[in-house]
Amino acid sequence: MPGLADKRLLYVTGKGGVGKSTVAIALGIAAARRGLRTIVAELTGQDRAAVAFGHADGSSGARELQLEENLFAISIEPQHALEEYLVQRAGPFGDLLAGSRTFHGFVSATPGMRELLALGKAWELAQPQRRTPGGEPYDLVIVDAAATGHGVGALKTPRTFAEIAKVGPIASQGRALDESFTDPSFTGVVAVALAEEMPVNETLSLQQRLRDELGIELAQTIVNALVPDRLGPRQAATVARAAEQAGGASPLVRVALESARSEHVRARAQRAQVQRLALGLASDPLELPYLFAPSVDRDGLDALATHLDVLL
């Protein structure tokens, strides 16, 4: 079956706090390992990919920053995307508009324009023939998109602008973007969730909204940060009894028993949520392990990339 690497663009979204950006970067690492020239395009403006690869100032900025072999990152700024678009489309006149405060004020005040510009740049990165002077094509663009609530709205923006404008460059650009983002051979929407009630609910809602509002399906769902269930039923019962009878034991023993019981309860609750998600999606999500570390460093990203490789 075709994998995610067969697409030109992956749109990674999910409820805030589920590790969406981490998964997007790890997907980029996995794709680069396969020899795909890959760029992680961040719409969140936080430059997490640059920081993860040792660029302390986090300044990939509007430029395409090489992180390692086959892997690049860019933080898409709507204003820079606008200026680039104007120069490409209108030449010297575009330079005049790009320098006009009045024009920038008009663009900023137009609902959805920032989303359209950001998506337009992501779309340009995914073209086999780049419009950016000197820009080399990529095999795969991974978009670290907005959280779920805003993500679907952003994907609808090109269609909305095309319907409103009807004719002219904005309409034609909107139609081109909409056709690409709703073409499953070009774009895959990847949802990231935690095995908790609210993220699972939001992922199931995302699936329905994609169907109802854009006529597309989720390409893949990833459940992040699953703790291991180290205890079988008999072991769990033994630990529970021992914890209840540990009143005279040392504090260290009591803490160890309670930690083991707590982790088992959490793992079972997570598995129940994964089952609920799989039932609602009618497909099994990919499961990523919880990394027992205060933050996800390069080693952690590499480990997650190994798990994600199966999707490509």
C-alpha cells in the first residue's frame, strides 16, 4: 500500500499539547533517512526544528535552513510570503506594494489572508518546479500546522477565497491550492493525539470535519506518548495487594509499589482510549512510546523517527 512518502505534502495537526511539532520533526528525520529531500515547514512561528538541531537562536526564519543531509526547515512568515508572492507576480510593481504600509494594513485586516499566504508558501515548497528564484524542489514537505480547531479552517481558506474572488489571480491561486490540498495523492492530513478523552474526541471530530467540509479523509493518525504496560493481570493484582499491605514497609518500597500500580492504571486507561479511537476511525492508529525525559532531545527524535519509518 502507498505510504506517506508517496505524497508531496503532509499536513500535521492535532490538539494543542499533544506533541504535534515533535512528531512533524521526527517524520522529517525518518523521511530524510530514506533519502528524501525533506523540509519541515512550521506555521507556528516557533522554529522548534532549528532549535532541536542546535541552532540556539532558533532562527531558520523565512529562509530554508539545512539541518542535516536531506533535511531542511523553514518558519513561514505570512508577511515574507506576501512580499515573495508580490515580487513573483508583479515584478517592480510588486516591490512597491511590498513596501506599502497601507497595503500591508489592508492584507492584515483581511480575514483569512495570513492563512492563505502561509499555505501558499507551503504549496510553493511542494511544487516540482519551484517559483522561488534558485529554490530547489523537495521530495516531501511536512507542514507543522496549527492546532486542530484552526487547522481545518486554514485548509478551507483557499476555497473560500476562490469562491469570493471568482476571477483574477487570487481566485486562480485559491483554486490551485484547494485542488492540491484536497488531492489525496498530493496532500495527506496527519492527526496527532494523546490517548486521553479530549484529544481522542477532537481527533474524531477532525475526521468528520474533513469529510463534511473538504471531502477528504485522514491519511494517518498517530497516538503519542503511550506508557508501557509492564504488568499482566496476575502481576497487577499482586502489586495492588502488596501496596495495600505495605503500611510497615520502608517509604522507598511504598513509593515503588504505588508508582507501579499508578503506571499500570494509566496504561490501561490509555489502551481503552486507543481502542475507542481505532473504533471511531475504523483503522488502527500508529502508537508512539512515552519518552521518560523532561524534554525530547535529538536522541528522542531519532527514536521516534525509527517508529515512524513504517508509515513511509
